[in-house]
Amino acid sequence: MRKFPWEGVLLAVALGALALALLTHFALIAYYGGVTIQEENPVVLSSEIAMLVVILGFAIWQAIKILRR
């Protein structure tokens, strides 16, 4: 029995989330002419930064894993 490819699923979800975030960001720039992002809650800001670092680390890990094949 083959192992379910969790890494591939997570990579696809992370890539889709990044594409959606960038699409939203650029659509807001096109609509309003610019975007100012401001997060006043330091806990929320810290968790957002931490999740971005985790996603970036996962993407780098997957890229290295794919390149070694």
C-alpha cells in the first residue's frame, strides 16, 4: 500500500493560499490605487509572521527534497 503524500497536499495548499493572498493584495491595489496593511494586535501580527516563516521553511524543504530526486 502506498503512503498518502501529505507533503504534496500541504505544498499545494500553501501554494494556493499564497496565490490567493497575492491576488487579493494586487486586486486591492488595482481597485484602491494602493494598500496600507496595519495590524494593531501584536499577538495576531506575531502569529502571522510565524506562520509565514513556517510556510517558507516548508517550501524550502520541499524544494530541496524535489531537487535531490
